[in-house]
Amino acid sequence: MNSRKERLHKAVDYAIQTHYKTHERALEIRKTLYSHKNVCVFGTGEFFEDCATPEHMRRFEYVGDNNPERWGKLFKGRKCLSPEEIAQMEDIAVLIMIGEWRPVYKQLTDMGIECYPMDWYALNVYDIHYSDEWFENNRNKIVSTIDLFEDDKSKEIYVEAVCNRIAPPLAEKIFNEIKTPGEYFETDVFQMGDSEYLVDAGAYKGDSIDKFLKVTDGKFGGIYSFELDSDIFKELEETADKYDREKIMLINAGVSDETSELEYGYIQGKAKHTEHITTIDKALNGKKVTFIKMDVETFEIKALNGARETIIEQRPKLCISVYHYLSDLWEVPRLIKEMVPEYKICLRHHAPTVWDTDCYAYIGGQL
């Protein structure tokens, strides 16, 4: 048995022996953090700019940074404090929003400041508390999936992602150290052609359309964008209107393995409401597809099954999010291989913390 498989076995052992305590730790951190009168985000750089949404920031009274030039200024409406000012405040806790969080964690801890890295805070946020039996039943899948990956980088990312999520002491690298740029369309896995037909599942406001057309220099065959939320869909339409709408098809629906109605509440605090879901196969009805990008908030397995005919018949390039559920890390690559055994499978991680791990699949000799 190779060393990586041994680490995966040990990670499963750790999850069982500790009764999956990493899950409980994340929940406890959230509870503890917001129990304080004052809560501060530390770090005002790229990570903060990209990830500190208005919904997220409403829970924080302050931001902090080690850069003196930022002290006293406002960032997303919050005053920036120095570490010394934070240390002098009563009843305060800090969430570290920095990719390389370890030196800052030591610095703040040594100053007596209660603090938590985003890596700990955001871990397994979509998962339930899996039982010891569940881990044992999934052991063979967790370990054997490493053999499905095409390249050594994918195998490294897989092992580190699994270890960070279920057995942090066994992780050799934090998420920020396995991060690579170019999510979706600019990775080292495959190149984009000038006549791609893109399925954008989970289109949101159209940021993927912007990114796709920038990479392809505006040359494409067609775009089929799916967005569940009817309010966000209006902003998606505004984005699409900037381009050649004759080649862009917008579908106000989520994607799954069936056609039905879905009641949900969006993350920004709206009341629950009903939206439409469909399958990629039914919605496109045989239209040409060369690339499927999918980030659909835990519906990835169902959505892949709802695109089964398209994938088997046309064998498009795939980029599928695998971070929402822990089991997606192995279930998505296995499902893709079951559909089309000829697919070559790669894994890349694109964020400074737990999210944005993607499974890429392609036919041919690209990579």
C-alpha cells in the first residue's frame, strides 16, 4: 500500500476514533464566535475582498489587519483595528480571513486574543454529523478513488482535502497551499476552443459567462445558463445582454435529476419561496454541448444524473464542484467514471480555504 493510501486509511481511522470531531468543532466555533459582544474579521486583503459578503459582514463589528496604513480606515463599512487595539477590547473574538493563517493565529493567540481561522470555521458547513459506521462503510471508496485521478497533483489535492476535512492532524498542507488559479476555464487540465458550447449550471449573476468569454476572446458556439433564483435571474439577463444573445440561452431553473418545484430560502435571508428545477437532458433536448460547468449548492450528484444522456452521448469537458458535501470528493469522480469510463479525471482546488474544490474530466490527451 502506498503512503497516500495509508494516510487515507489513517484519516478514516481518525474520523472514527474521534467521532468526526472536526464537524462538531466547526459548529462550536460558530456558536462561540458569535456569543461575544464584539466580533472582528482579521485580514483585509484579496481573501476578504472576494469572500466577505454583505450577509457575512453583518455579523462583524470590526475588521483588523497588520498593515498600519489600513488602521482607522473603513473596509466594507467596518473600522480597521490594529492587533493592539483588538487586544485591548473586552469580550471580542476574531475570525482570521487570511489564506496563510498560521502565523497570524500564533501572533493573535500569543497576544491573548481569542481567534479562529476560516479553515476551521467553514469546514463541512453543508454536511451532517456522519456516524462512525458511515465512515467505515465509505472507507474503500475514500481510499480507492485516488486511483481514478490522472495526475499526481490531483492525488495530492485529494488526500489533503480529505485529511483537512476529517483528520486535520494528518494534513501536510492547508487549503491555501494546494490552491491554483484559473477555476473552470483557465486550469492546466485542458484548453478552451473557440467554438465551445457551454452549459453553465449555477450561473448566478453571470460571472461565469464573463469569465468564459474573456478566456475565449468572445468566440463561442453557444451558452446555456441555468439559474434557480428568479430574482438573481434578472441580473443574469443583464449580464447576458452585453453579449450575442442569439447564442445565449437562459433558463430560470435549477438542475437536478427530475423536473419539479423546489421550496427554498436563499442565503441572503429571503423568505422561503418556490422555484423550478429541471434536468439538463430535458432542457437541452440534444443540443450540442462541449463543456459542462456545474456549481449547484449540493445538487451536483443529482444534476449529473440529470445530464446522463448528454454526457454519455456527447462526452463534453466537465468541471464539477465537489466541496459542498464531503462525499462529493469521491462520489462525483466515481459517477463520472461510471458514466464514461474513458474520461480522464483531475482534481483542482481554487480557494484559500475549504470551498472551490473542482473535479475536471476530459476525453483525449490534453492535461
